[in-house]
Amino acid sequence: VAGAGGGCNDVQWCFSQVKGAIDDDVAEADIISTVEFNHSGELLATGDKGGGKPVAVRPHTRHCLRVLSTNPSSDYLKSLEIEEKINKIRWLPQKNAAQFLLSTNDKTIKLWKISERDKRPEGYNLKEEDGRYRDPNTVTTLRVPVFRPMDLMVEASPRRVFANAHTYHINSISVNSDCETYLSADDLRINLWNLEITDRSFNIVDIKPTNMEELTEVITAAEFHPNQCNTFVYSSSKGTIRLCDMRASALCDQHSKMFEEPEDPNNRSFFSEIISSISDVKFSHSGRYMMTRDYLSVKIWDLNMETRPVETYQVHEYLRSKLCSLYENDCIFDKFECCWNGNDSVVMTGSYNNFFRMFDRGYRQDVTLEASRENSKPRSVLKPRKVCTGGKRKKDEISVDSLDFNKKILHTAWHPLDNIIAVATTNNLYIFQDKLN
Ligand SMILES: *[C@@H]1O[C@H](CO)[C@@H](O)[C@H](O)[C@H]1NC(C)=O
Ligand SMILES: *[C@@H]1O[C@H](CO)[C@@H](O)[C@H](O)[C@H]1NC(C)=O
Ligand SMILES: *[C@@H]1O[C@H](CO)[C@@H](O)[C@H](O)[C@H]1NC(C)=O
């Protein structure tokens, strides 16, 4: 009953904004690969698979979701297919008026300064307005450049490059609560960096076997604890999460805790290992819990209990009977992420058919919503969706066989203070908010 409780079913999520092309023909370079609110939620940074540069937007003002930094050479870059994808973005805690974020592609981490401008210089002598240089011989008069007002723009300018420390693909970066260091993780190693030092990092985890044939497990995600600067976790393709304490030794190959759920023998199949691989791990804001996402579920772990999760939420259990076709079309390797709401009471993660799911921990409620252009009229309320599994399909339900596996929501973010969420479909970024907001 709406309004009766306070659980996630009682929030009416309504459409707020959408950014991105309507086009169904998506260029690889335009695929959104990460979304992240800054620590107070006013700015939202996104990265894609081709821009090379994070884009920051202000989702909550009338300057809504303008693509605020444009890189004049990006089309040129795309045509050359230079791989400039962004795998992850993490904001740095704000120390002064300036704002910074880290972004990473497969091999290189960059520090960006994010600044907002509402004036633009005009009337250069040696350049055109679009930045191309003029032939100096054609310059016959001098003019004085002036600042002209323009729409607010958020610009990212590169400040530091942290390169040459990873042999394998970087999957995670995480800023430490000491505000001075961060970690970067690839398939086999985790490195610790000082934010000020670009040419040196310390290897803190190395699971590379001497003989690569013996490799049975890779690192899939890693994150620092939100307030204990000596503690971090990393997850693996075997479904385990290891918690490490940097005070114990310089190389944290010996974990101090290992979280793992014993496999249910009834559920054993050829796909067991693939679907138990963890695609994301996130500490709760409180630091007491962590959440992991595997292919079919979201699990909440209490840091004080290693033997099993304290909560398990089925994201799309109806896919268990479809694993064979999901293996054949490679979807089974999709890496879904997950996120907490501001007070850790609700968790959110994506699914197929542009559906995303919310699980209310206290009220034990869950809801499936859809990000689509069809219900993207301003303030239109999202209707909960239901997937029908066998039996008779009720009106408004969609059958498992009609789900579109090309439409998937891998990345979502929840505003740290408000019921405002960012949901990335392949090449569109949707913002939804609580109707009461
Ligand atoms: C988030 O971004 C806004 C807009 O630039 C800024 O005013 C605010 O201080 C930022 N918050 C944090 C915690 O960095
Ligand atoms: C085994 O499968 C059932 C449903 O088929 C599910 O509810 C249960 O959580 C699964 N067990 C584990 C350990 O994943
Ligand atoms: C958490 O925040 C939501 C709003 O985002 C609110 O409805 C709910 O009551 C809060 N829960 C707790 C336990 O404070």
C-alpha cells in the first residue's frame, strides 16, 4: 500500500532527465562505462568507451545534463579507434575550492581537475573560435580578447598521469579515507599509490602464480574501507571476498578475513563457477557491511561474519533456466555493478531489458523499474514491472522469453543524500527522482 510504510515500494520514482542519442545504432565509443556522484551529489561524472575524458554534469539544476565538456578532437579519435575507454571514475574528497577525480582505462590512471565556467574568452588573434590555428600571415589586425557569458560548463582538464604500473586490465580504483593514497586493481595485482606521486606505486596484492597455467582465479574488484584507512577488500572470479589489513605486512597476500558462501550442492551446474564470479563489491557508508553482486544475486555481508552473507537478494532468478543461451551469447560474462542509497537502507542493481532492481533491506521489499524513452515525460512516474516465469502471463507482465538481452543496465549510482538516482542504459544516462523531491 503506497504510503503505508516507507519501504522502496512507497517511493514514487519519476523521470527527471535523459542524456544521450535516441539512436538504436550505438557506436562502441558512446557506451557509458561508469557513473559516479561526487560526495555531496551535486555533480555526476560519467565515462564512456571512447571519449577518453570524463564528463561531469550537474543533474539537479536548470543546466540539466548538458554535455558539459566537449573534446573537439573526439570524433577524430573515434575514427582512429584509439582505445580511450574509461573503466572507472572516483571523486576525490574535496580539500579546497577545486575538485578532482580519478579515471582509469585498462592501463592508465589519470587525475582530472573539474572546474565550472560560465564565461568564455572570445576574439583570439592566432586561433579561430573553434581552436584551430590561423595562418599567421593572414593576421593583419590585432584585437583584444574578451570574456563573454555563456551557459554553465563543467570542464575536466588532465592534471596527472599514473602509468606503467599494470600489466593486466585495471578493473577498479578506490580512494583511501586518508585522502592521500588510492589503490588500483587489475586481474592479478593491486597497487597502492600516493596521489602526489605519479612514477611509483607499491604492490600490495599479487596473486600471479609462477606458472600461469596454474591460474584458477582473478581479481574482479577492490575497494578501500570508507573509514579504516588500513583496510581494503578484493573480490574474485571464484566468488570469494578477501579483507586485508595493510598494517599486517607490506604485501597483503595473506588476507585477514575471507568471506565465502558454501555452494548449495543442489544448484551445482556447468555454470556454477561463472555465475558465482563477483562483478562488484561496495562497502556500506557505515562501513559495517559490504555488498557483492554476482550474476544472479546481490549479497550483503556483515564484516563480522565470514561464513555466509546476512542477506541475499535474487536479481533475476528466472534466468537460471536460461544460462545456456546466456553463455552462448556471452551475456553470462556481463559485469553488473551495485550501489547503496545514502543511508544504506536500500540497494540497487541492474538487469536486462533496461530493468533495474531495488531491494529495501528493512522492509524486505523489492521493485523492478524500467529506464526507457517511452516513459520519459517530465515527472512521469515509473510503473513497477513484473517478469512472468511460466504459467499464465498477466496483463502488464513481460515473459522471460521476450526480455531483450541487448538492453542492459550495468551501471547505476545513488545520490549520497537524496532519492535521486542515475541509471546508465547502453548509451543513455537517465536521472530519476522521488516524486516528493
Ligand atoms: C560536489 O560538487 C559541487 C559542485 O561543484 C561542489 O559545490 C561540492 O562541494 C562538491 N562536493 C564535494 C563533497 O566535493
Ligand atoms: C539455489 O537456488 C535457489 C533457487 O533455485 C535459490 O533460492 C538459492 O538461493 C540458491 N542457493 C545458493 C547458495 O545460491
Ligand atoms: C533512509 O532514507 C530514506 C530516504 O532516502 C528514508 O525514507 C528512510 O526512512 C531512511 N531510513 C533510515 C533507516 O533512516
